[in-house]
Amino acid sequence: MAKFQAIKGTYDVMPADAPAWQHVESVIRARARAFGFREIRTPEFEDTALFVKGTGEATDIVQKEMYTFTDKGGRSLTLRPEGTPPVIRALIEHGALKESPCVKVFYLAPMFRYERPQAGRLRQHTQFGAEIVGAESPLADAEVIALLFTTLQRLGLSDLTLRLNSVGCPACRPAYRDKLVAHFRPKLETLCGNCRERIDRNPLRILDCKADRDKVQDAPAAVDSLCPSCAAHFERVKSLLEALAVPYALDKTLVRGLDYYTRTAFEVASPHLGAQDALGGGGRYDGLVEQLGGDPAPGVGFGAGLERFLLAIRNQGVPVPAGQRLDVYIAALGMAATVKGAELSGALRGKGYSCEQDLQGRSLKAQLREANKLNARYVLVIGDDELAKGSASLKDMDTHGQREVPFAELANNIEAYCECSCQG
Ligand SMILES: [Zn+2]
Ligand SMILES: [Zn+2]
């Protein structure tokens, strides 16, 4: 029979890899808490129209990358390709912005995109995202950027670059758009096929075209076309980033792929990732809440891929803490000893120790090998002799010392016999 395989663009996190994931997730949760972001969890699938409207009909995501299906009730549903529209939908639906004028939330959740199957392109990836909804203040921009940047620093990543730009607002962007069209129209023939289409649909996207990287350097910059309020906002974002000790580099070609961005756009990159160097990015989306049916409210946020964090950690050679080791492995020989072992493991687990016992009736040698493999701190050996004496032998796997411990002492006072600080 043919063997099943994980679907192209998906992957398994096997137990050996889980500690690295748990480490990244716990650093993220601690940082989010430090900044006062609360967790939000939304469903894996939504009404397709939410993304067509929220993400934008002209975007690559909606045009080419969504996993859209019709359910048995005839509804068009889509696996979440990005986190922001569902979060905004949930905040509107639950009246969160009526209860509080400003909401700060984060999420850790899988996203689904039908990416072209090249190296490193996943069809299900895990995203760390955060949103501040309800605040127009440039401090909100600086805080979401600082949350992402300092999380990456806490993970031990160095040589990070924060690229920063402002793409303006509905008042000043049309004029900028016109300038870009006027700049690129005469050179249209030199641009790639995608960009020749983009010039009418979304000329800003020409700026972040990978194929035309060398042809956009002399293009007009959005920051030179900002209206006075966008320009003042951007100046304050920059000075607040300085106050938060987050270094930035201005990048006029940074426009981000989504339709809804206004004003601040940013991206954090690592040189340890190769050509696709972004760890995550985001920006301000002041029109999105209203566009999705809520009362007008500004917003700013980011999305970042955990797989990329882990890749950068690995490539940079940052050590990742190992998973927690097993406290006690119980090696029992024979049924009576197994029953005694179960009694002791129950008592030890009750006191907060992690405890494992052989499930396959293996030899003592095989059980000790297993304990070694599990990196157990202690092994309790129980056989007929031990049962007769009413005590077990406690082996310290680090010092290789061994001592006899009465069963009653094991359950109630094992700390007195341990040389380590393995504590529940
Ligand atoms: Zn403006
Ligand atoms: Zn192009």
C-alpha cells in the first residue's frame, strides 16, 4: 500500500523539535505580556468575502493563494491566509471597541496560503501577529514595532535590520501614485510582466518587485509626497523608536503586499536568512475597521513567521534550551515490582515530579538504556530483592551514585535523597 505523506508545503513538528518551538512561543508570550498585549484566538476558516474585502481583491493572496472551498451548506469559506481581517472581524462582532477605545491583542496561529512550491515556501505556516486597534498615536506604531523587534532580540537574533517607510494616507497617496505612474510609464517596456499590469492596478507594488529591484532606485519616494499630518506622524514614529532604543533604516521601496496599509510600513530582516530575509513586517491600516463594517477606528499591527524565526536561530547558531528532562525513571522487574512502581510513580507525580515507567516488560539493561535516552535525572530500580527489603535503589544518572531508599521515604521525602534540585 502506498504510504501517506504530509501534504506539500506542510511539515510535522516531531517531539525532538518541539522544545525549540516551545522556547520561541514562550519568549513571544512573555514579550507580549511585557507590552500589555492580550491573546486572541479566531477560527481557522472564515467567510471568503472577509478576505476579499479585508485583504483586498487585487492582492496576490486573494488572486492566487487562498484555500477556498464550498462547504456542504453551499457557503464559500477560506482557510485563514493572514491574521488581521479575522481579528478585526472578531473585535467588531464582540463590540470590543465599544467597551474599550483601544485594544491590544496578539496571536500565534497557523496561516494557509497556496504558495508556489519553491524552497522554504510553506502552505501552512505559523504566524505571530499583534494588532493595536483604536489608537492613531505614533506611539502605537512604535510599540508594535518594538514588540516584534525586541522579541527577536530576546530570541538571541542579532544583526537585525528594521526597514521603515510611510506610504501616506487617502489624502496624499493619490498624488504619489500619479508620480509613480508618471515615472514608470515611459520605462514600462523595461519592467517585468507583473509590473506592466501593476502600473494601473497597484503601481506601489512595482517598488517591491523582486525582478525589478535595480529599476526602482531612482523612483520618487513616498516620504517626499506625504501630507503635513502624515509627515508629522512619521517624524514622531521615528523619534519614538529612538526613545524605545529600536534602530531603523529608511527604505522607500518598502510598501508591503496588502491593500489596506496606510502611513507606517515596516519589516524586520535578518542577514542569516539568505535572499528572502524578512522575519516579519506590518504597518498601519487606518481604513480597515470601517471597511469591514465597524465604526471607523485606526489600527496598526504586524505578522511574522515562526518558521523563519527558527531558521534564523539555527543559521545564526543561537543555542536553544533543551526540553525539560525526566525526573525519575522507574525500572521495575516483574509484575509485583511493576505494581509497586506504579504506586510510587503515582505518589511522585502527585508531588510534581515527572515520572516514567517501562511499558514493555523489558530487561533491566534495556530499561536503563531507555532511561539514558530519556535523559532521566534518577532511576529507581525495583526487583524481587527490593520488594523483599521494602526499599528501592535510587541511581543518580549524573553522578552515577546509588543508594537504598525505603518505599515510604520515596513517596514522602524523596528530596532528602536527591542531590539535585529537581523539584516539582
Ligand atoms: Zn497623508
Ligand atoms: Zn516587476
